[in-house]
Amino acid sequence: MPENKKYVILAGSGRSGTTWLGSILDSYEKAEYFYEICHYPELDFTTPELLKIKNPYTFRLPRRPVWVRRAERAILKTQVKYGFRANEAARSLRLNKDYGFRKTAPDTYLFKIVRLLWFCEKLDDLKQALGDNLKIIHLIRNPFSQLASELRQHAGNAEAAEKRYRERVEYVLKNPAFSGFHGLAEEYAGAGWPEHMVLLWWVSNELMLKASSMPMIRVVYEDLCVEPEAEVRRIFDFLGWTVSEQTLRHLKNTTSVT
């Protein structure tokens, strides 16, 4: 674990608004944003040289201006295109989500996670490993709105969604850590993927809500849409961050509800 680094983890189900809120959090000048490490089993929040994996060419620089970050992404894209260490470059690009914000030397590692079941299993270990350096933002979206978003996303590939959600329900059934939900999972095991998605929404968010001892703030996506500035200020307050003009400008540019 890097010395003197704070860890902020944004955790929510897929299609719950984590990408938008993650971009808002990334506007904090001292945040180093790692985008969805949960897609790489070999990576964890405390993986040594995580910054080097994300920024293989610029990780030693104390500050990386926008033009430097863009140049690094261009190099990584070229590697992927021509097959030179393409897998490593593709992984770096996936982690290296860059919204073009002005940055200073980072003091916080910011993560976005969209696999809540995976994350719930790590909560106790994270608290033990990171202690007071850890803060979590739990983003919740109305399940029916989330389902509607999932249906739009998977309209042309329902088979893939069916397979993915069936595997996740089977994972719940096989995992002793989720024994309290086995009865519910068995009841809906033979249903379609939309029912499986709602079931998994229930299980993962219930586990997050029960984690009362964690340093966590709850954010409802619909509240964020209706009162974006008030909610962002509440989140930044919890994190001990200052809301900058950069943050307010980005919020204004990405908010559709007025």
C-alpha cells in the first residue's frame, strides 16, 4: 500500500450511474482514478505497482498534465492496434479513464466498482488492510429504472445477458458467504435474466446496507439527478474534499435535470 495514500471506492451495480458519479469524483484535483479493476482478477485495491500498471510510461512523474496523459493513451492505443504487448496496453487503457481534468500530485486513489457481489466479499479484508484510509460511496438506483437501462443495453444480445446473470445467480447459490439468500436464489434460479438482475440487485445492495461498520456514505442515484450540487457537496464533505470550480463546471456540463 502506498504510504500516506487515501482510498475512496465508488461501488454500485452496473447501470446505476457509477460512470457519471465517477467522472464527478475524478474532478477532484488530487484523485488518481482507477476505472473498474474488478474486471481483472489479478488486480486488487492494494496490488503493488498498481499505478505503474495503469500509467506504464508516466507513473514516475509527480504530476501528469493533460497533454502528457493524452500522449500516453495514444501510445497505448498504438500498442493495441499493432499487437505490441497488446493485452497489457488494453488493460492500462481500461484502467486509465481520463476526463481531461487539471490534476496536482495525487493523495487519493479513487476506484469505481460495478460488481457489488465481488466487492461485498472484500469489505472485511479492506477495512483491516486500509483502516482509517478507506472511505466508500455506495450508489443505489431504483431497480426498475436500472432494469429498464439493462434492457436497452442488452436489446440486441439477450443471450449474453442470460448467461452472465445465470452464472452470477449460481455463484450466490454456491457461496456459503451468501447462505442467507440461498432460499431466494433457489426460488428464482429458473427465471429469466431480468428477474435474475433484480435478484442480484437485492442481494448485493442488502449486503452493502448491512455493512454498517464500514466508513460509508449512501447515495441514491435519483437524488443525485434531482439535486446534483447538493448531493455532490454532501459526498465531498464526507470525503473531506473541497468542491472546486472544475467540479462545478463538470457538474453543470453533465447534468440534464435542472
